[in-house]
Amino acid sequence: MNYILFDSASRNNLLPLTFTRPAADIRIGILTIREKWELFLTTTTSSLTESYLSHKYPLVKAEINVLVNGSICPNPLLVAEIKKLKEGQALIKDDTIIAMCLNAISLENIADGNEDMEMIETEIDFMKIHNVWDIFNFNDQAIKDDFALITKGRKSQAISSTNRCLNPENIFIEEGAKVEFAILNASEGPIYIGKNAEVMEGSKIRGSFALCEHAVLKMDAKIYGPTTIGPYSKVGGEVTQSVIFGYTNKAHDGFLGHSVLGEWCNLGADTNTSNLKNTYEEVKLWSYAEDCFVQTGLQFCGTIMGDHSKCGINTMFNTGTVIGVNANVFGSGFQRNFVPSFSWGGTHGLIDYDLKKAVKTAEIVFARRNKPFDKVEKSILSEIFSLTYKNRRA
């Protein structure tokens, strides 16, 4: 069967993170949503997403296709229900379309609607990422689910005797990972150390926690779960209940709490994010979908940062801050709560980040990780620069 992960209406609620990726490529838990589906389905998937992203995430069509909502995380019961779908049927719960089985002609005309489809209602519960804050809010359960999925029937590498551990049976260390002179407390949730990752001396970790492949936890880091550090990232200082997608550095002291950082970001030394108002009021967050600040229903909410964004040393982010794609933020004092994509500056004012300079920086950053910054990546950034022009002029 040909499986396609599609972007639902939730995509706009997940901006700025979905400016640069389909919803299915959001990391929550240990894996991305796509990686979870591909493990359950034992096959590769493609994407039905925005046209400017389709060159990087192409759509693969077949005579019969199963389209799965890319903002939904799989579970065994849900996967079993989806596999039962026949051509012309859709699996739904309340107002959410979970999956659809379409022939090639129906897929070609999907923009015209699905009024003729047979709707099958399910009572199965599942995790759906509807808003950006769901990523850190649901991360505890996601880590636990992924940990069980990834480690089932497998044996962890031996834990070095230099470490102090609580509930070592809830700790899994992949091949090539290095963990020495650390404190690992897996009493409240599992601790997963990915392939070739490193936990440096003096680090203190409370689960649930995931350090993905080739990521590094710097010396004396203090990590409160549930937290995910994506592949090839470097993290130090204090972190609580946050998700870092990958290829992102928070390498120095400073606090990151109840936050989500995209890929290719960099936080300067002693950057601090506020995740709680002094008044203890509910936090508002900028919504691209609503074009205004919206209530999150949360007392704790820090910073949401899109891909390629960076900040200078000693940067202070207010409670509930959204930073777009490829912004460069610096300067003293608390930054504004919404920094548009391709902005340059801080409390003293923002100007447009020149697109050519932004692309040049991205090329250099990619090269440092031995990855090519090609025409596809450049075209995506160029499109985002145009799409977010109105935000910079508001």
C-alpha cells in the first residue's frame, strides 16, 4: 500500500515550525511523526504538503493510496483501523479526518473535497499535534511511547560504572554513545541516549529524556524532563520540558523552558527564556493562523523558534515568545513577544535580514555539518521570505 502523510488545517497553527517542513516531520518524543508512522507501517511514506515544499518532500502516487493526517501520532489500534480502510472510505473522529483511502483519480482531485466518501467513525484515542505548544506539552507521553517502540526486544549498551543511576532498567544507551560521570534519574520516565551521542561529565538528567543520535550534552548540564534533544544538537545549561528538533545549538549556560526550537538554530551564551509570568496568568502566544495573540490555556510557556534563527549572548526572551524563520535577535532587555521571519535586531528595532546574506549564512552552517545547501533549500527560504513580508511590515 502507498501511504501519504498530508498536512491538515492544523498546519497553520504549527507555524513557524511548518514553514520549513510538513507537519509529519515535527519531532515529538524521540522520533519525528513520520518516523513513527514508517516504523508502524514498515514502509516509507511521502508527503502532500505546500507546493513550495514539494521538491524537498515529494508526493509519490499509486493506483490506490492511503492518506494519513501528518499531525497525528500513530498507535497500534489506530494503525490497525487504518489498514482496514477500503477505497472510498475515510476514518474520522469528531471533526478530524484521520485517514482516507483514495484511487489515483480521487487523489488528483482531492482539492475538490471528499463529499462522496464513506465516513467511518472511530472511538480510538490518539495524540494529535494541533498547536505548537502541544509539542512540549505532550512530549512526556511521546517519549514513553517511542521508548517502548524502539527498545522492544533489544538490549541497551552497558552503563559505565562512573555514572550514578536510578531505575537503570528504564535507561537505554545505543551503540557508540558515551556517558561518563553523569547522574541519570529514570524514576519518573525513561532516558534514551541515541547512537553516537555523548553525555559529558557532570550532567544531571531526569527522565523522560531523549538525546538523539550524534547529539551532545555539555558538561554540568541540568536537564529536567520531559525534554528531547534532536540529532546533531549541542546543549548545555538548564533545560526543562523542551523539544529541540535537530542541528541546533544551545551550547552554553542559560535557561530554556517549555520551549520548541527548530533546526539550524543557535542560542548565544547565557540566553534565557521566561516560561512563567510574574502574575502567574495564562500565557498568550502569537498565532499565524489567527494573525494575533491567542490564549494557550497554559501557565508555563516559553519560546517557539523557527528554523535557522539565532540570538546573541545574554538575550532575554519574554514569556510566550514566537520567533520566525531565519531571524537574528540581539541586544539588551526583554525582546518583543513576536519576531517575524527574516528580522534583524532587537529591542532597539528590527530591520529586514537581507535574503542573500541569510542564504550565505545558511550555506556556511550546513557546510559545518557536511551537508549541502542546495537550490531546493534556497528556494524554500526565498518563498518564506516572501510569505512573511506582511509580518515584517505589521
